[in-house]
Amino acid sequence: MLALACFAACLSFVGPDDVVAMKPFASGAMQRFGYYRPVRTELSPERPATLTKLPDGVTPAVYGVLPIQGSGTYHVAMTVSEERVESLFVDANGNGDLSDDPPIDWKGVVVGKTPDGTDLRQHSGTIRLNLGTPDKPREVTLGGYRFDPRAPGREALASTLLYYRDYGVEGRATIGGKDYAVYLSDENATGNFQPREIDGDSTAIAFFIDRNADGKFADQGESFAALFPFNIDGESYRLADVAPDGSSLRIVVSDQKVDEIPLPPDHSVGKAITPFTATLMSGKEVKFPADYKGKVVLLDFWATWCGPCIREVPHLVEAYKAYHDQGFEILGISLDQKDQTEKINEVMKEHSMTWPQVYDGGFWKARIAQQYVIRSIPAVFLVDGDTGEILGLRQDLGGDRLKQAIEKALTKKKSAK
């Protein structure tokens, strides 16, 4: 992260109508952006006419072509042993010759058994390509993987190689008088960064703005489809003159006005929880976390239709019984759909969930879920009722770890008196 910050600081700062110089990075996009979009290429026993040479002694079983724009045609070939162990060969320089390319570290991991007891293997590896020329290289990296063609439920992918972009371009721009690190992602690994619709997909190129300078990218407020305008601090902008290789672009004021998408709250451990006022199912008003002075409270986003949520309930009940008298509380936020009050009460009674609940029937658009930008459940926050500090998140509180975290928080609170 320090290296990224140093690089960003060394780039020139530009205004909205100036050219933004972007620098390529060959790998690390999946980790940097936090996700990937799988792309398919089909494999066939028929050898492409443009594949002119194979490695000595290699007889591939299937062939394919990676549909990525560059200086050549990027062939792939695969051999499969009797034990179903695959070897992948990639025409990294796109010259039709598989004998002059670096080897691919293509490894198989046993993921199960077939009905007759033989191993099922999922293979994966790193694919490096040169989309430029020997004199002017443009190196990119793809992450590749392939499911065992015999795996149950994977029949449709029996002849498919899957891969994803692990490259991108980065720069720094001044937008509305503020400087930001900015990035472009070639989501579909096409080799071309120009914003456009591809086979009906208008999100094929993504534009990232690190608005809070934390080196991470929220899917709300920092990630945009590059084809469309975006709003920063009340002004609408769009990308213009994006070079095909992503080496430059401009950010200009847009004639089309769009609403600003706010950044999600920073609800990481050690930060302050976002306060709210809501009406409980009992009809009583609750102010969170103001009504929990002197307490440690678990804010639990859940729903009766959520299997993982229900599986966690026994741990919540056990912790509530063990620590409620010592100052532990739970406040539930139900993401059930409308007209489910009776269902919620039935589930609460069945599972001995005696703590208060907030329910507005909004499903994923429940008011507090929207305020907290909840994208999956269960989502839980252990909070100090006095300070509002977040003490733990779901990944810290699963199973028996919940009781340990509660006990630690209560002990700390008692010792502070």
C-alpha cells in the first residue's frame, strides 16, 4: 500500500479538461479491486489454422483462442493425461508458435471424487500475455481456471477455460479541485480500455476513484461504469478520449446530469457506528446507540428467509442468556419482505429470540440496511453503547468467538468504571 501511495504521489495532478496520464500495472487487479468477472473461451479438438507450431513432443487434446486485442492471436492448447491432469500452453506473444513461450504453472487440486472413486481436479494458474510488440511490450496478466469436466453440475463448462483480468491502469487526477487516485479496469479482459457496450454489456470497463484515499474501492460511490456520467461533490463528469491501451484519458463536465452516489459509512473495527432512530416491532422508539449507555450491544441484520442467519441464532441465544444480566444487549434489524410480521414473531418464538427487533418490510431496501449499505446477511456489529465504537464484525464473531468478544468487551467496560 505504501508503494501504491508513493507511486500515486509521483504522478502529475491535472484538472478536468486536461489529459490524465495513466500507467499500466500488469498484475494485482483482482486483489486491488476486490473481485473478478469470469470470462469464457471454448476449447475444441480442432486445431486453429493460425496455430503454426507446437512444442516438441506435445500432442494437445483441445485448442482455443483468447479473444483479447493485441498484436497477434493468443492461442491456447491443453493436454490431458490418463489421470486427468492437465497441462496448459499459451501463445503469450500471439505469433502462432507455442514453442517459444514461457511455461504456464497450471496446477490441479483434488476437489472431490467421481462416483467410481477417481479424483476430481480443479486446475488454475497465471497466464501472462504481451499485447504489444517485442520492441514495445504491453504485458498483462490473466488468472485462469478450469473445472473438472466430470464434476457434477459443471457439465456446461466441460469444454470451457475460464479466466479474468488481473491487470489495469492507474493515474491521478484533480476532480472538482480535489486530487484522487483513479483506475481503469478492463472487466471482460478484452485488451481495450475504451468505454463501450460489449454484447449488450454496458459495464465492461470500470472506472474507480479512491474518494476517501483508503486504497480500497467501495462498490457504492467509488466504482463506476466508465460508459456513463458520474457525480462527484455535486458536479457531473464523464470520461473522454480514453486511449485503447488506457494510457491516457480526460475527465470532462457532463451535459447529462446524474445524482451523486454517497460513499458507504466506514464500519470497520475501531470506527464509530452510524447512529439512527427507528421504531421497534413493539411500537417503541429506539435511538441507536444512544439508548445503550453502559451496555455492549450486538446489532444483527438478519431475515427469516436467510439460512445462514438462522444457523447463527443458537449462538446468539446462548450469548444473550449468558451475558444479558451483565450488560449485553441485542438489537435485530429484519430484512424480511412486507407483511411478514406474523412470520417473524413465529420464528422469534420458535428460536427463543427475546430481544427487540426493527422491521419495516423493506427487504433489501429496509431503511437502516440502506443507510448501512448492507449487501449480504447475516451482518453483525458488536458496539460499545457509550462510545459507539465498533468492537467486532461478523468475521470476528462467528460461533464461540461471539461469547469471547462479549466477555472481553464487558470486562473492559467494568474495569473502566
